Amino acid sequence: MSDYDENLLDMNDSSSSMSDVGVEMAVLALCMRNEKAVIDVVGKGLESIDFSDWRNASIYTAIMNLFYEGKSVDRFTVSSVLEKTSDYAKMDGLTYIYNVADTVASKASLSEYVSVLRSKSQLRRLDLTLGDVRAKINKGDQPADSLADYAISEISKLKSGESVTGFEQLSSILKTAAQEITDEVSGKSGNKLRTGFKRLDTALGGLHPGSLNIIAARPGMGKSAFAINIASNVAANGTPVAFFALEMSKTEIANRLLSSCMDKPINRILFSHKMDDRDNAQLQSALERLSDFPIYVDDTPGINPITMKSKITGLNSRPESAPGLIIVDYLGLMTMPQRTNSRNEEVSAITRSLKILAKELNIPIIALSQMSRRAAKDEDHTPQLSDLRDSGSIEQDADTVMFIDRPSYYSKSEDKPRTDDDIETAYIYLEKNRHGSTERIKVCWIPKRTLFIEMENKNLTEPGSSYTRTQSADSASSDHHFEEDVPEPGDEDIPEPDDTLFGDVPTDFPDGFMSDDNI
């Protein structure tokens, strides 16, 4: 028995569940006999690491090199390439290569051969990963949470490489796109979410599935409030929202939601240790309205995209909690389980992971980000993409980038100091939009309710609730029409701050914003 035959027998006997050397040889034989087989194998994403026998891996590497150089592939050219390597003598040179080339193989079964090799390769990689994790566990120098994140991360990498997407003819893609357009316009289906801000929805065309959307602002500008407003508007229409709060606690988010439905902030009530009958009535009304909102909040500190994915998987296990939107507050407090050389590299890894997660789950993700200090120092405080903090990859990976700007934020006037009762002009700058044009959208900021709204008239009245269900939950998930022309608001849309505005119990929100009938 030759060394080759003995090696082959050992391989099949010792690890048959994780390798099939016979199939490996069949794939290589077809590649050395037929150029089309090489093209098919390369197109299916097979790599040299997918071969369990190092000799087969070396032959496949030689085949790939010849293919990429545009040279013919056969037993002679492969032998010529391998003669220049140290592997040639170790594999018994021509004898082994010719044995492989003479292997009986069916060209009709090539796809099945490749599928077997990929499956066996996945098993070997999984085995190595589990062994690596067990070695780290036995070493005992890392906490259990870190090891769990590492294990999930490494196993997720194996899953992400399972399949290779091939080309699809344009005619087929166009038919699918046309059908989606028809379905959305007719209201039969629609997978884009309304933010609850009409002008913003018109500019965006809604939040697109698989998109990464960045909301950025200076500290204290209201980005968390804006995100919570969007979460509640989406949830009001029956779409579950997963909110990862890295900066605030669950209770703080609840207090903000309650404040948005009342004419006195919760923190003011807590500070005064007083609650009159009116406060109590508004609190009970807010509880009744908000309790049905499918918002799921996780305030685990320092969370990373890997842990996020596992938590979302838990929500997806129940249809009623499967999120249609994920919000992360905020990027600056996220981490990655693997070590990186710099914070910029870590943020780059985070944004890439969030984009991949959005595409994998086919739902939009909103992530909040800080702006650099330069934006506060410039005389012109108009936000720009270059103001994004930590990494240029945020701009690169994001489908949309929105900035919040409140001119009064930078005002130093002592003649009329700002108070929580003021109503301020604010702007949402849509500075990057892969699905449309950029735009500046005027809104209204109500500090004491931590609430952004679009004003349609000057009659600001009592806060019954801050969020409007514009339609039923069923139709909200399908009937999204963003094509309406929405006029650019003028200065008259924003009421001037008035001491009497919140004086004696307002009675109602403006038309089209909120009413008891449509909650």
C-alpha cells in the first residue's frame, strides 16, 4: 500500500463525519478536466480551507491561481505550478496529482459535491471554534459574559458565510421592483415605517427595511427625545419597537413618555414631592394610553451588536413582540467583544455590524450618535456630515444621516433666558439620504414634554397624548403613501413663545396631531 493510500484511509477512518476526501478528489478531478467546472466551483465560493486534506487544498490553490491568471487548468499545468512549492515533494509529486486527476467523478453531481464539502468544512470550523472557546474557558481569565459574546460572534461568522448569492437577470429584478411599487401604492403591502413626522416621511419615503439610520446631535440637543418620539409614533400604529437604552434607564424612558402626555413634567412632580388631582388624572390617562404600546426596552450597559442580535432573536420568538424597528441610544456607549487598536476601529466595526444586522433582519435600525465639538465652536452651527464623531465609517455605512439643530441651544442672551415652558424652533437636517434628496425640515421642540412635533397651525393645546395613531394597526403596517407633496413650513408655522400658552390647562392637540378618537 502506498503512502497516499494509507493517508487516505487514515483520513476517512479518523474524521469521516467532518471530511470526505473522496468528494474533494472528485471536485479537483472535474476542475482539471473541464474549464466550466472551475468556473462553477469558483462561483459557489469554494475556498482552499474547505478541503480537509492539505494536499487537496494545495492542488485547489494551484487551480485557482491558474484560473485567475487566465491560464488553462489540467494535470500538467497544476503539476507545473506545484513543482515550485515545498508541498510538491511532500505530496509525492506527480503520483498524487495524477491519482487525483484520474478520480472517477460525475460532472452532473458537481453542485452536490461542493455542497458536501462546504457542509463538512462548516463542521470542522464549528469544531475548532468550540475547542477555542473551551480552551478560553479552561484558562479562566475572562468573565462568562465576554466568553459568551465571543462564542456567539465566532459562530455567527460561520453562519454568515453559509451561502453565496449569485447574479440575477435585470428583467427579473425589474419585475420584482415594479410589483413592490404597485403593491405599496395600492396599499396591498408596504414594508416602510412612518416616523410620525409627515415632512420627514415624505423626504425619506419612510424608514426602509434593512437600512441603518443615524440621528446625530450635540449633547442636550434632544436626540434621545427625538428617537423616543419616533419609537412611540411607530408603536402607536401597532409595530413593535426594540429600544436599546445605553445611556438612560428604563425608568427614565418611561418618565419621558409620561411627561410627553402631561402638561407638567414628571421630574418637576418628583422634585416637588407634590401631585394634585389634575396631575394624578393626567398620569392615569397617560398610563392607559401608553401601556398598549409594543415598545421593549433593554438598558443593559455597554451592549454590543452580538448580544443585541441574541436579544432580538428572543423577541422574534413571539410574533407579537417581533420588532419592526430597532433603536440604539447611542453608538458612543456600544462596545465590541473583540479588541481593536483604536476607538475609531471599534466604531467602524459596530456600524458595519449594525448595517449587517439590519439587512439580515430586514428591518430598519436607528442609531444615535454624538457630534464633534467643532460644531459647537463654529459661528455657523449648521451640522455637516464631517461633524459625526469617532469614525468616518458612520457616514459610510449609514443609509440616512439626520442632524438635530435648535438655534436657541447656542443662544447666550440674558434678556430672556430659556425655560422649560418655551416652545422652540428646531430643524431636522437630512444630510444623507440614499433613497432620495437631502432636506431641512422645520419642527417644534417642547422642552417640558421632551417632545418634537410638526405644527400644522398655531393652536397648541392640551397634551392628551404625544403620539398619533393615524390609522388602524393592520393598515399602518401595509398602507404607506409617501408621495404627497408637503409644503415647506414657514415661520408662521411655529408659534411665538407665550407666557399664557400653557397657562390654564390647554384642551387639545392641533388637528392631525393627536386626539382621543384616534388613539
